[in-house]
Amino acid sequence: MKAEILAIGTEILLGDIVNTNSQYIAKRLADLGILVYHQSVVGDNPERLLEAYRLAFSRVDLVITSGGLGPTKDDLTKEIAFEYFGKQSVVDKASLKIIEKYFEDSGRTMGESNKKQAYFPVDAVILPNNNGTAPGCIIEENKKIIALLPGPPWEMKPMFEEAVVPYLQKFAQGVLVSKVLRVIGVGESTAAEMIEDILDNQTNPTVAPYAKAGEMTFRITAKANTQEEGIRLMKPMEDEIRSRLGSNIYGEGNETLESVLGEMLVNKRLTISTAESCTGGMVAATIINYPGISKAFVEGAVTYTNEAKIKRLGVKKETLDKYGAVSSEVAAEMAQGIADTSGTNIGISTTGTAGPDGGSEEKPVGLVYVGLCINGEVKTKRLKFSGNRQNIRERATMQLLDWVRRELL
């Protein structure tokens, strides 16, 4: 079965909201072995919406929409779908009662316009909404299927899982099983070259590289009859990729760098503290994203000025005068100072020029020094980044945390 996902809403076209619904639906359809060939976005315009339906059904069997099921006049997803299929709608009393009860339970008066959300063709499969006022529905006609879902993700996702997935199970043709390997420390082109022969000769399973800010991923996907068979098909390819990229693979699936590092710190019973200048607390904030990090993370200090570095961390004035704040010497004393004063096994530091101003020929914007003190042994690294201020800070944070991870392997 081939499918198209149609996101409806002028606010998506204008960039006012991010279209996360299509991403979610596409992944879940892949899990069911249903191939998504197209994704589209259309505004709240009846002519363009009808045109979008016509185009979608000219090339696929299944269309899943999200958005446009509200009570206002510009919420036309249902009405135009009924028009496309030549269906008349009538009030569904059960749906109307649920909507009325929703308002009653919330202590609000239901507006007359909300009644429009309870209108459906008599042969439609109505999808209850347990998290809002807009029911969805499925219409199947002449081997064409449309599933109309609400726009808010907290309404769409439960409805999809509770009602749409069971309905689509009968159309599932095997499964697509995927696994994501997360890579840091090598660029996309370098990583791709390391497995070039695999990429050139792939059949089933397949592997695809994706670049992200500061890291990249390899998605391995197998088409199989069952989940278990898919996992078996993927394993030899995964093992080969892991053998080639080694410690550059830091995690898999939805793991983050901070979750991997946090788990290492907790399991090894190590404590850590941070001293930051150019990253302004981003390193500490990233580390504490990991639940349970309180067993390892002790303290974070943002020492932005030279005076703060001297007073809080014990950085020598002579070091600052001789080498400047942006230097490996200062990064070393910052890492040592935070470890000593916090009493932690590990102290890490950042000092640099994030821009857009403040750089020089000798110390340009994007130059960052990071320091690492583990049980009294101090090391530093010189890093150089391009991009805007935020990008430089984010990449410096990731590079530093990855350095700590590699040291602890």
C-alpha cells in the first residue's frame, strides 16, 4: 500500500508552527510496512485543499491528514473530503454527546460552531478524540482510504495509535525495521567514505547517512515479514559499521550524547563539575538533561570575566596577563580549579571567542579551548568552529562532552 501524508493549515505554510505530525505519522506507517511516497502541506483554502486530495489520490491508495478539524469556518478538512468522495454528512449523536460532555466537564459553555465537529457521513468510521473536541474519521471508498486526524499532536498521536493503527493492520505488508547509529567526531563525508562499499552495494537492509548539527547518524533499515526477522537481517550490517567506526559511534536510537555520558559517570561512580566562559552554562545545562545525573554532577560555574576566573577558580592573574583568557593555559587552570574547589573526580572547562565580535588575527571568532582534569591529570584541546554565536557554543559543548566520553571508555 502506498500512502501520502497531508498536513493542513496555513500556520504551517507560514512557518508559525513546526510540522512534527507528518514526521510521526511517516515513522509509524513505516513500522506497518506502508510506504510513504509523498508528504504535502496545504493551507486552509477549499479550492487548494480539494486539488490536494485529487492529486494525492491520483498517485496513492491511502491519504492521512492532520489539522483542520476545528469548529471555525476555515477548518474545512472534513467538509472538502466529504465533497471529494461525494458524501453527505449528518450529525452523529454519539459524537455530539461526547463533545457536549467535554465542555461540561471543563466548566465551559459549548459554542454553536462546535456542533460542526460532530457531522459525518453515515458510513464513516468515526475516531473518538479522548483529548480534545474534534473526532476524526476514516472513509473507505473504491479502494481509496482517507484518515482525517486533528492537528494538535497531543490529540493526533493517541487517536492514531488507538484507532488508525488497528484499522491499517489488515493492509500491512510485512514491516520496515530501522535502527539508528549515532556518530560524532567525524564528518558526514569522512564517515560515508569509511563504509563506502556498504553504501554502494546495499540491497536489503539499506543504510542511509544523515547529517545533524555537530553529529551525524546512520539509519539501517530492513524490510521483512516480522520484527524479529528484520533485526536478524540488520545485525551483520550493524556489526560491520560498528567495527569500522569504533568509538565514533556513541549511541543508538534516541540516545543523546549527554545521556550516554551521564550513564557512564553514574555507573563508574564518578563526579563532575564544570567551569565555563564562552559557553555560558550550556555545558552544565546539557549534562543535567540526563535524569539521575545528581549522583554525578556537583556544580557548574559560569566565570565570564577574568576577575571571576581568579576569584572562583583560582586562575592565576599572571597566567591571564601572559596568555590571555582565551588560551590553553587558562583552560587548564579553570578545569583544575573547578575540580579542586568542587571536590570532584572530573573538572571540565571552556574559554573562547563565540563572536560575533571580539576576535583577532591571533585569536579569531570561533576559537575555543577546552580543559579536562581527571583525578588531577590535566589536558587541553584547541578547537576551531565556524558559524554564528549559538552554533559555536553548541558545537564546543558537544565536542567537550564527547572528549570526556572517549576518555572514560
